[in-house]
Amino acid sequence: NQIKNRLVDEIKQLALDPIEGTSLISFRDKIEIISYIVIDKTNEKKNVILPKADEILKRWIQINHGERTSSCDQVNIQFPNIYRIVSTSFDDSIAVMSNPDFLINKLLAHVYVGAQCRYFEDLPKSITKDQLEMAICDLLGIKILPPFSLHIELNKQTSNACIIAADTARQCATRDVLYLDGKSILIKDNLAFRLLLYPLNEVHDNNDILNQKIFDGQAKIIEQRRDKLILEISNKEVYDECLRFGVLRIGTKPILIIENYIPLHDPEELEIDADVWYDSEMIHYKPDIMQFIANLDHPIFRYKWNADAWLQQFQKAKSSNFTTDAHSDLSSDQTRHLLQMTVMLNTIGAIRKKVYLINDQQIKLNLDSKLKTIV
């Protein structure tokens, strides 16, 4: 017991490699084995209903005959198909290692035992999973990774990625930077903590907001969009405290609502592509812009334009063998008309915002106030 107490309370950690210090042994009173469960969405429909964390935990206990001392949660709302599970039993882990796959709600799940979870932010829009895997292989100095040693989940809309690294790939979790086409990308333990404050008006001053005690000097402005302010918080405790209160009052000025900022829920962060529009929403409308004019708050007026995605859809519609599940009830002509309508809707949105984007550069429109648009 004396040796145990000294290891747990005093030594706490021991480096296997004292020079580099990359491999550490931790001494704890109770064992905790962290694993990650990934639901395979490759062949599933886009609107698949993923299981909740408590469903995953219940299934885990059922399969492994484990104890309720395990815990499970979703790693991040941007990656809803990845779960972090903490087990206090060696038996659970041994059972999983012999059979790491299971079904839940008819969905295939794979367990990465003792893995590490890391994130990449603000990746190039054109990045692919294969490119990320090649960059990780280069980082580790190997040509190919063993099967199921690395899972890459790429969120195209937020330009972020989550990696689950096990076995050989675990080494990349100890690095700080990944080099991608000569550019350095930070390897992060967590995604940025961002808050949305609204509704701003002319009496609110951005500097006054940043200097409020609740932010403890840990906030910086990412962007202001009309009556909304997006802040990045560098300290998780400050971030959690802001969300706990949910409001900010500055003197006698109107109260500001504080919410977690999620790019996936912000139309201005989403591009018009197959997932967001062409294969999911556009196909449900008639090729007539008038149905949108009555509701100028429709998200289509706020989405970002993606010329490559539109051209890809248009070329597909021109093809003689035009058939997809999404467009099963639409003819090639109907699809082309819908694509033309999409261009007009995006143009209307740009005119309303008085700004448009070219290669991620914002161009302001100098519109004559005397001009009138007739539809």
C-alpha cells in the first residue's frame, strides 16, 4: 500500500523516454480505459438517425456484460457519429479487442480501444480524407497505416476534422503540428470554444463587451454579422461559465443572449453543395423563385456560393445517363431549371447582403439606392 500511495499521490507519472518525454505512464487509484466508438455512415442515408450516448452505453454493457461504472458521451456536435467511452474494467476491453465491431439500431459500429482523439481546424475546403491520411503517414515516417489504426472524420461544412488514432497511429496524437502541402496545421485536443451573442444594436460597443468580467480577458472577436457577434474563448472554464449564465447585461443596455456557436447551425457558414442543398432541399421545390420571395429569411439567401459544386451538378444533369437516388422523380430539364433558380436565389441573397465572395475574398457591392428590382 505504501508503494501504491507513493506512485499515485507523489510520482503520478513516469516517462518511458526521459529524453523526448513522449511516452508517459500514469499511476492512478482506479483504472480508466478510454476508447472511441465510431458509427459507420459511409453507406447510410444522409438523414440517418444516430443513437444517443446512453443507447451506446446500454449496448456496450449488454455486449460486454460490463458494469454501470462505464460512461459515454459524444465527442463533439460536429462529429455526432463518434463517441467517447470510459470503462473501469479490463474485462470489457479484452472482450472488445477480440471483437471490436457491433450493431446498434442496424448501424455498424467499430471500437478503437485505448485510442486518442485529436482535431484539425480551418482546413482547406478541397481537402480529402486520403490527403489527410497521407500527411499523417508522412508525419509518422511510414508509407501505409495498419487497418483500423486510424479513423478520419471530415466535416466539409466547418472545414474541421476529427481523428481517432490507435496502435501505430497513436504517435501522431503526441505531435503538435501536421504539414499539409507545405503548410502547418495545428493538432488540437479540442475544437475552439466559440460563443454567439445577440441581438446587438447601436448602443452596444464591442470593446465594452470584451472587457466584461464574465470573459476574464479570455475573449476575442471572430466576426460580427449585423446584430450577431461571434467570440472565441481561450479558456474552457470561462466558456462553460458564460453558457451557464446564458445572458450578458451591460449597465442599462438591452440584454444580450449568450449561446454556443455551432457553424453547422449557421446558414452563413454553409456552402451550397449536394449535402446542404442540391440533394437534400432543392429537389423538393418547383423551379420558381416566387415561392422564396415571400420568405426572405429562407437560409438559401444566406448560404455561401460554391461554383465548383454547382458546375458539377449542372454537368451531371446534362449527362445522357442522368440518374441518382436524390433526383429519381426529376427529369434532366427539371433539374437544370432548379439549378438556374439556385443561381438567381443566390444573386438575390448577395444583393440583399450587399456583398459576395470570390475565392473566399469578400467583395462589397456599391448599389444605387434609386435602382429597383422587379421580379
